[in-house]
Amino acid sequence: MSTIANNLKYLRKKKKLTQQQFADEMGIKRASVGAYEESRADPKYELLKKIADFYELTMDELANETINDKWKPTPRGNAANVRVLSITVDGDDRENIQLVPVKASAGYLNGYSDPEYVAELPRFSLPMFRQGTYRAFEIKGDSMLPLQPGSVVIAEYLENWNEIKPGQTYVVISRNDGVVYKRIAFKYKEEKGLKLVSDNKTYEPYWVPAADILEIWRAKAYISTQLPEPNPEPTMETLTTMMAQMQKTISNVVDKRDS
């Protein structure tokens, strides 16, 4: 039997539900429950998501981990943020990639978990991103140069914030800062949150409190209408900026040595 079939049977019995009772909870036929538990069929994505939510599990845990009396769930980053993600699917039951343009960023803070709002966002698909939940975010400002303003970052939904890898780039959605694309300096710390770092070193790193974070998406690719240019000759302005950054770095080193 498959992992998911064993998990479905174990979880149903643990909740002391009959196949009919579980079918009623899910809004499906009892025969379908039997087929899923005996590996004669697999639940479609939307049903699998509904089952995972019913048992307070992630999709990955339900589909890939062996759940039994010895099993323990992976700690979540912030329990208050564990929820069902709003998505849309195409005619083949595959998830769309929803696009959040800059002009929609403010509205996204209120509508990110609203299925009707998400359904109104532009959508597209890419053949290399078929497995998983992806969203595309148009970025603004020059804090992540050389990635240009107006670029679209395609990112994968990160449900477990403890899986954050320091030094990699993420799209972080927070109440105060909205939609930002940054590198994350350290692993997630529930008592402190996240330290975000810009690739453009003229911008200072800063912390986002855990309570302010709404969603985290792991950057996977980007789309840009601006093709790379040859490296320009340094100007007086860029040299001045580089010197100021070097002086700041040296000062920090000296301060740490003397402290």
C-alpha cells in the first residue's frame, strides 16, 4: 500500500471515524474513501489539501511521511500562520501561478487568504513549475540590484518557516513592509523574526518581527524585460559609494576589536 493510503486509514481510525463519517466530512462518497485507503485511487489535489487541513497536517506530511503512533509533526515556524493557502487550478487540475503586480501589492496584504481575491489576480503557468505552489511577485525599488525594478520573481510557497536557508532569497509578506524580495540572514527565530538583507549594500539590513509576517515564499526564478548590460566603467558616484561602504566596514571591524 502507498504511504498516503496507510496515512489516511491510520488518521481516520485515530479520530474514530467510520469510512462513511469521514466521507461525509469531506463531501465525497464512502466508496471513494475505500479506494483511497486501498491504493486503488489517489485523491485529487484539492481533496488532498482539504484532508491535510482537516487533520492539521501539511500536504508534504500527509503524502510523504509515515504517520503512526511514533510519528511527530515537524515544528511550524509560527503556529498563528499555519493555514490553507488560496489557489486556483487550470482545466487539468494543475495549480496556476498567480501574479501579484506592484499595483496590487497593497491589496494583497488584505486579500492573500481570500479565494475570491486570489482568483482575480492574473494567472499563468510554466512547464518547469508543475509540482508545488508558486506565486509571482513584481518587485519595485533598487534594493536588490542588479535585479532590476519591474522584474517578476517566481517563488514557491514555504509552509514550514524552519526550512529557511540563510543567504538565499525569499519574498516576505509582512503587515508593515508589504511585499519585499530580500535575502534572509539567519534561520527563522520565533522570538525575533527574520533579518532581511538587500543585495544593494547601500541599504541597511533590518529585522521583521515574527508577529508581522504573513507569508514566506522561496525565490526560484525571475522574469525581466531588461537584458544584461556590459559592466560600465565606474563613475565618481559609484566609487564614492564603494569608499563609504569600505569605511563603514572598517569602522565596524575596529569597533568589534576594541570592544
